[in-house]
Amino acid sequence: MSVIAPGAVDSASSSANGRLEMHQLGDLTVLDHIQRVPRDSRLKAMAKDGWQVKKQGIFLVASIVDGPHIGKLHVYDGGTRWRLGMSTVGPHYVVPCWVEDMTEAEAAEKFDIFNSESKKPTAFDHYKVGIAYGEKHQLAIKKALDSLGLVGGETSSYGNGEPGAVAALAACKRIIQGTFKSVRDEDDEQVKWDIASERLAEVISIMRDAYTDDTAHDADMLQAVARLRAQHGEVSPETRRHLVNTISKATAALWRSMAQNVQEASGSQGGSVSRANFIATLLATEHNKTASAGAKLNTALAAQ
């Protein structure tokens, strides 16, 4: 089924070679040989949340005019959404499409242009947009930053004479997510978000006491301290002071370098989260070497 939308402009009366049409998902296809094929793992991850109308958007479609696939309606932008829709809401589900007549070569070029020239939103983009529509994770980050007189930014700054900026917003979101999931004895969702926000503020505060430059907002170090806080539990003033002193004994770059060496020696190929765990292990070990009995970190990460 295809329907030209009311008021749509066709190619005969416009310089734009395209028209807005409504199509069932089953009318469309994706020609794999001129399109990226998503991994099954990605489709399975997306399918967990099912089909979400607010995410469907508009499909960009090439009506193929040459070759063995002439007449096919090929989705050159939105192919992953099309596959998800076919496996969830089914082939009769109707979606809006911008359709243009193209040769296969033109459709392949369109895909290449759209994917090589498009820019993935940054963590800061997600942060500011999330705040605008009330996304819970981003609001929790903002609450933590507000409590410390900080702001989210594209680049980090400690904030001498002006509000400090935190650019490690993806790391902040991981800390929020991890804390939220760990609060299992609380039914009130907003309380859980508040606890997560307070935890992030606590972690950032520890880092800002340890360093007085933009490395206080280092993503790996923030995640490492959050890991220690999660395992140890509530931190006493004495333990906090000793942890701050331990962190400040080396730069963030040096902690990362030492952790990288340990990580490589272990054969681990993990990314940011794994690297932060190795930093946490080093911090806990160094901390407990010189801490008094009452100030030690109670964590399995510390080497005996």
C-alpha cells in the first residue's frame, strides 16, 4: 500500500526529485549489497524495547529504476529500523517515507553520503537534549553538577573564577545507571534517581579535592572512584581524606598508564569500563597500604 500524503509535492512540480508517501513496511526492502547490514546483536538489543513510535522517524527510500531490482523500494537510510519493525510490528505497519527515483548506483552513493557526512551526537548533545525533554539519567547528572556549582560541557575545566565544566558525561551516565540499578531496597523510582545523583556528586567532589585542574573530571578516574564507592559503601571522613591523598599522589595520566600496563599484562582487551576497574584496583591497593585500620577501603579490588 502506498499513499501520497495530502499536500505532498511530486517531482514534476518541484526541483526536488522526491515525494512523501506512506508505505507498509512489507512494501519496502533493503538491498544488502548496497547497504550496511546491522549485527544480529544490535537488532536483538533494540528488540528488547520493542517498536517505539517516537523513534521511528521518516524512512529515506530509493525507488530503483534500473537493473535486476527495478521497482524495488530500497531503504537507504533507516534500514535497521525497517528490520526491527518487520520483526516486531510486522509487514503491515505503515510508516512515512521520502521516496526518490534512483539507479542502484545512486542509491549506493546516497547511503555512502549519509553515513560518511553524518555526525553522531556527542555525549554533551545527548545531555543538553535529554535535559530539554526530561530524560531521567541526564536530569540526575544535572542535579549532581548543580549541587557542586558545575555545568556539563564539550570540554572539561576545573572552574577557576567561573563554573567548572564536566565533559565526561558518558562516564557520569554510567555512574548514574550503575547506582540506580544497585538500589534494590527502594521502590520509589525518584528516590533512586536522587540517590544516584548524590553518588555522582560525591564521586566528583572526591576527584575535585584530589586535583585542582580539569583532570578532576577525568572519565576513567571518576568511574574508578565510583567503583570503589560502590564496593566499600558509605565512606567515613577519615577514609575519604586518605583516598583523596592517595589519588593526588599521581596524575590521572600516570594512574591510567599504570593501569594500562596491568591490563595488558592480564591479557584484557576491555575498554573504558575495564580500564577504570584496573585503576580502581591500583587505587585501592595503594590506599590500603598506608591507611589506618579504620580508614581502609573494604573492597575485593585491593591486592593483599
